[in-house]
Amino acid sequence: MRSTKRIPWVFLGVVALLASIAALLLRQRPGTTQDGTAEEANPSGYRQTLSWLLYDQAAEDLDRAVGWDKVPTPLGLLILMGLRNILRQKNLYDTTHEPAINQPPLEPMQAQYLTERTADGTYNDLENPTMGMAGSRFGRNIPLEYTFPEPRATILTPNPRTVSIELLTREKFQPATTLNMLAAAWIQFMVRDWFSHGTSPKDNPWLIELSKDDPWPEHPMKIMRVPDDPTRPDSSRHLPPTYINTETHWWDASQIYGVTKQQTAFRRSGRDGKLVIGENGLLQLPSDPALNHAMVPGWWLGLEMMQTLFTLEHNAVCDRLRAEYPSWSDDDIFARARLIIAALTAKIHTVEWTPAIISHPTSQFALRANWWGAEMETLYRAFGRLSNSEVISGIPGSETNHYGVPYCLTEEFTIVYRMHPLIPDEYDFRSVIDDKTILPCTFAEIAGPHAEEILQQISLTNAFYSFGTSNPGAIILNNYPRSLQKFERPDGIFMDLAATDILRSRELGVPRYNQFRRLLRLPPASSFEELTGDPALAEKVRRVYNDDIERVDLIVGMFAEKRPPGFAFSETAFRIFVLMASRRLNSDRFFTKDFTPAVYSPVGMDWIRDNTMSTVLLRHYPHLRPALRGTDNAFTPWSKATV
């Protein structure tokens, strides 16, 4: 959707200036203007000096004319920095326009909260202690006037079930050959930490009309609605709807530790800071369904593998801390270990998972620079931070910055992470010793409580080996897993998750594809052919959307669009990621000003620095070493065993 003509010389001149301008600008102290005065505490005050405005405009003009992905990497990085500046200025919107009601009372501040994460996410920001807590609202990346849900007359048009069947149904498994299945398991593991809209009420569902020959168990199909925001006062009912995140908004490994003191206490062993794990190295799942996360819809083998792995890793950290600091209490060790594990998972996601799934050289460098800055890992290891600037020395250890808007995750962020095509329908579990098949399975046979049953048959070592040597699905049209189009939850309810994904965007007030791109300052698709690049696919999409390109749903557009080389997901989604991926680090004081040995301990800082997904796997499953030999990134395909 941008010109592919030869780069105009005038833009080469513009780009040549970007590096020198950026170097001068980055010499300024963060949060100040050129004359040394403080920037305004709102989005429009972020880098709004004339020099920055000219820089950002040049970066955006060059991106529109040529593309950040079509120029040499150094120039592409300079463009991305300008684009991120603009996104920070124009695509962060606060939904706390009315004070929240019906929230639990805030616990009094305690001294340990200065150096420990709380279960519910409170006191991360000491001046605004409820910011990002579990039960607080999602924000937005688009102006609030565009976030009303679609009117009833159009919200079901085209029919979500029709979109699911015609455009999303997997016709033939299309693999993402540059990734392995751990990439699919990992992102759901992360999503469980980041967000959930909670349990939908079963009354008053959406009723989706079906054709007479549709084999769905009941007509009409029922899709449950997103729960209402209980913190919203009646005085704001005329404003765009808001929704709450039942998880903490912080990157704090809450999927491992829980979001209440009760959940955390249930998972702790009470000895040496450790978590409960069975003697067989498997999770101990309680018989009470209310406490058993395997009974929560969406649980499957991939999640159980990741949950088990990082429970073991937490306990390994505890052993190291106990050896180094023998006087520490159980609580002291647990609190430090949680900090370390949260930071380690954030690092793995930033410098390993994401560069694997968007493997363009420019985006790979940019993502690693989020963690280490332009100095990169080698210099960082040798000399530490060389600058206060996040661009030069990375976000961890820099100053905390909310960019004028209270921190939270956003509804747009939740939608671009709907990556269900990654999930295959069929699995082949093989032996790490000789690669021979142990057990073939369908997704239904590894979902919910069946996950634990499978692990008792094949072992975690073989499960990780099988995932590491097989591919997930490509995130494209007609590659949505059939097993998720008729997914039976542990409570017996059937769901078409593809139809649900489509309806959720409309229900949550996330604009359709073209309007979404406009609001992110991206050009819209002018035709179905431009969108898909495939005449046959274009005709298929055209038919479903009755020849109206403006009605194409965001998810359909993202799955259909052409993407930069090496990208497993769309550039449209990437724009949200450019903004929010760094924001999750920038706003969290435990990744910024409190990312220090005094808070984490010197041992903790070393553990984060020295470990990767591969070292974590090998610590607990050493028989994977031959398969990981020669693999630089554990989320890319491993070597298969030979005999």
C-alpha cells in the first residue's frame, strides 16, 4: 500500500539529516526541551520542540513514500524512532475520564512495596497506586470518539459466522516455517499475564443467524458478550464504553503467581520462596474447579508446558538466592525471585520471541535495542549503561515515563494479539532420542484437563522436543484451526472462536480495517486487490463484504495484507506493537528506575543478564541439548534427532 518506485533523491537527503538531528536531540536530557525547561505532562508535550517535529515529519514522509523496511537498516531504525514518537504523541488515550467506583479499598502503603511487586499490581506507580492494577480499565490507541461499538443495525454485518466459514476456515494447514511451536505456546503464556476481559455473562448473548445447512449444534449461534465495566459511574453512560482487565496491566508474570494474595498463597510452598510443584516435575492441579487453571477456557498443553517450565525456573532462582543470602526469609526470597522471573520473561519476549516472529533485520535490531539500546548486548555486558537515553542504552534502567497518559494496556492491543492461526489441529509427539512417533493427537486431546494426561504419557522433555521441531500455522486467511471453530470449553459450552474474534472487534469499538489504519496514520486499502495481492482471494473477500472495502474487519484485513519480509504478522499490528511493546517497559518502575541490584539483588541482575529461553530449557530438560545445538533462538526450528 505504498509506492515501490526508486527512492527519490530528495528523500535520501532528508534521511541523511535524520541521523545527525537525532544525535543532537538525544543529547538533551529526557523530559526536557531544548532550553532546558520541562516538557508538558501530556501526550502533546512529548518531543514537541521544532527540531523533533521536523525529524518526525521527515521520518513519516519517508516511510509513506518508500517504507522503513525498504531502506538500509540504520536508516530504517531512524524512521521507526520518528514513527514511535508520533504514536506516543497521537495514539495514547486515557479512559479514566470518570473516577472508578465499586473498587476494593486500596490497602495502605507498606515499606516492602518499594522493592516488591504486589499481587494485584497496585503501588507500581507510587504517586498513582491504582494505575495498572487488576480490575482497572483498558485504555485506547485511537481517539475515544471512534470507540463506540457499532450500532445494532450493522454490528452483525457481514455475519460473523459467514466470515469465519468463508475467510478463516483452514482449508489446508499452512505452516510458518521460520518458527517452531514454542512460539505459539509462548504468546498465549504471555497473553495470560497481560489481559483478560473476564468471564462473560451467559444471559443476553449475541444471536447469530445461521444457514439451514450449518452443522452448529444450536440455531441461532450464541456468542456471549464482553462483561460490563462495574467501575463505570452512571454519569459517564453517554461516553464511549469502557472495559476492565481482570489481570494486572503490568508485565509481572501474574499468570504464574496470580493476581490476588489468595491465589499467590495457594501457589507458594511456604519454604525458601518456592512454588508448589509435584515430585514428578509436573504442576499439581487442584480438584476444586474454582482453583484449577486447567478448567479455565483456553488451557491446553502449550500453556501447561510453559507454566511448568517457569515454575521450575522460579524454584531454581530461589535455590540460587538461598545459597547467596542464607539469612533471607521465605518472603524475601519469593519477592526477589518473582521480580527476576518477570524480568526474564520480558527479556525473552523482547529479544528472542519477537525478533523470531518479525525477523526483518531492522525490526530485529530495534527490538533488541529496546532492551540493550544501540550499544547492544556486547557493549552493555562490558560497560553497562553508557547513557540515560533509552535509544543508546535501552529501556531497562532508564527513567520511568508514561508519556502523559496513565499506563494501561489497550483494547487495540488485545485485538492485534488474536493469533489463533498459530495453533495446528493435529500434533505428532516424538521421542527426543530417535524422533520416532510416540503419540499422535488432535488439539481436543491436548486441551483443558487432557494436557496433564498427555504429559504423563510422553514426558515434558519429549513434549518440548516435539514442539521445538514442528511449525505453528501462518497467521493468514483460511488458516484458522478448525478445532477452535468448534471448541468445547470445560463447562460444555461450544464456541466458534473465529466468529467470536470478529464480533469482539466490533463490540469493543475497534474500527474496521481501513479506518483503523487511517487512525494509525497508515494509508487505507483502496481495493480488495491491493489489500490481498491475490485476485482469487480478493474476489473471495469482496463477495463476503458485498464489494465494500470499508466494511472489511480488522482481523481479516490484518490476516490478508501483504507484510514486510520476515514478518509473521501484519504491519498494521506492528504499529500497535511499536507503541505498546516499549510502553510496557517504559511505564514500569521495576523495569526502569528500580531495575537495579539494590532491588533485584546482584545475583538477580546476573540471572536476567545471563539467561535465555535456551538456557532455561536446558537447565530443566538437559536431554534437549542435541536438538538445541546450533540454534541461536529457541523459537526457531530445532534439529531433529538422528540415529
